[in-house]
Amino acid sequence: MSESTTSDVAQRTAAPGPLPEAAPAPTPAPHTGTDAEAGTDTVQDTGAPDTGPRRRVLRTVGRWTAAVAVFGLLGAGTAFGITQQERTDVPGLSTRDDGRWDYPELTLPTLSPGAPRPFGSGNESEIHHGDVRDLLLPPPAGATATAGVPGIEGAWVPSGTFAKRYPKEERADIRLALTEHAVRHIAARGWETADGTRTSIYLLQFNSGAYPPGFLAQAVETGFTAHLTVRGSREDEADESWPEDASVPNVERKAFDEEKPRGATHVRTAYLTAGDVLAVIVQEREGTAAVVPFQQTVILQSQLLG
């Protein structure tokens, strides 16, 4: 994990505007079938087709660590004028390291010619076209692969692997709910940073935007509290620490923090519904899992989905 220096802090803050789009890719073969294999508990590629070469960055929008001001800078109404301000002039930030991780530069993935963005005109089902693995947030600088989280490269995983994030007695119900709500496939990535924080990100893609809210309500939550916690967390409560203007258009966020008294490991969890995709983000660390990198990670993943 890299730490901000005095010169880093003095850099100008880039506006968190729309991500640039990559050049169109050839039209892929249509996807059929269900790629999340409920009967398998090992990480594997389920055979879902790629949408041509998975192209990386063609043009960038500046460091996302500068673009994301976790405390009070991410609302659409706050983007205007930020590019002309010194970081020390922006309310809520100071010249000291605020704990954010150094994420790489990002762009939206390549789409086939004519394929709309999930919330664009003509996409009534709010489908993320293309390979959902390309929407996984990449790891920050210094992150490494570790046991107990998905692979750092990002891959398809079966529903049984995702269900293992939850207590053993709940896994059959999780897998049943995934089947009932027509999950197509699940992409996942995970890493560990130098301070021992372990991050897991799962992107569950359904047949349309109508399904993720139903799955979330049935399998995980009641109202604004989590009645089903991820493995390792004793009891969860709604996380009230978020700034009011940290929302991302077209993405609904529900974040939870482990109630005190906690065990040896502190767990933070967020669920993001964005069209046909439900993102599940888990950060855990022995002692205390810091709030700033958790919020930063959730916001960046939200922007990739929105």
C-alpha cells in the first residue's frame, strides 16, 4: 500500500466525470446458459465467452486516487470546479495522508459496435454488455494475492464459491436464491494490502436489472439492516459514516459495518445494485478495518458499474 507524500497531497484534484470509453470491439457470439455452477465449490472458468480482446486503457482521466475525494467530493453537484482547486482548498481534505489507496488509472471496457451502456438510451433492461470481468475494480499498488479471497487476476467463480462468503448453514439458501433469480455468472477478484486488509469483490450478473434487488431482499437483507452477515462478522448494522454526496448515479449502495463488540477480525460489507449487476464488496482486517479505503473502494467500483 502506498502512502501519500507532501507533494502528492499538493496535486490538483481531477473531476470525477464520466470515464472515457475504449474503441469498439468485434461483435461477440451471444451468451447462452448459466455460468454460475451451483454444484462446484472451487474457483474455475465457467466458459462464458469473452467479447473479443479485453483491451485495457486507451486514454485516461488522471489518477483515480485524486479523482475520488472520499469525504464530500463525489456527488454530481460537486464535480464542477474541482479541477481548478488545490487539494488543500477542498473542504474535508488536508495535507496529511488520509489513508486512501493508490489505485491505477481506469477506463470503461470495450463494447461491441452499437451496444449501449447499461443506463443508455434503448437499454431498457439495464444490461451491462461485454465481459463483466472487465468491470472488476483492479487492485491498488502493492496489493498481493492471498488465501481466503478470490484470485487477484479476476475470474469467473461458481455460485458455491460465492456462497462460502456466508455461514455454512446459509449457503444452500444463497445458492437457491441465485438460481431463482436467474444469475448468469459471477466474476470475482481479491487481494491483500500491506496493512493486512483483505478485499473481496464479487460481481453477480443477472438476466436483467429487475433481478438484483429481489435477490438482495430475499437472500441478504430486511429493510436497511443485514439479517445475513458474511462469514467472520458477528452482527452487522447499517454504516452511517458515509458523506451525503458520495453517491454515484444509477447505483444504489447499502453498506454495513460489524457491530461492537467485534471479534478479532473487523468486517465491512457493501452491496451495490446497478442494472443487471449486484456487486458484493467485503473488506476484513485483524483489529480495525479502516473506513477511508473501504469507502474509496466502494465508490470506485460504483463508478465502473454506473
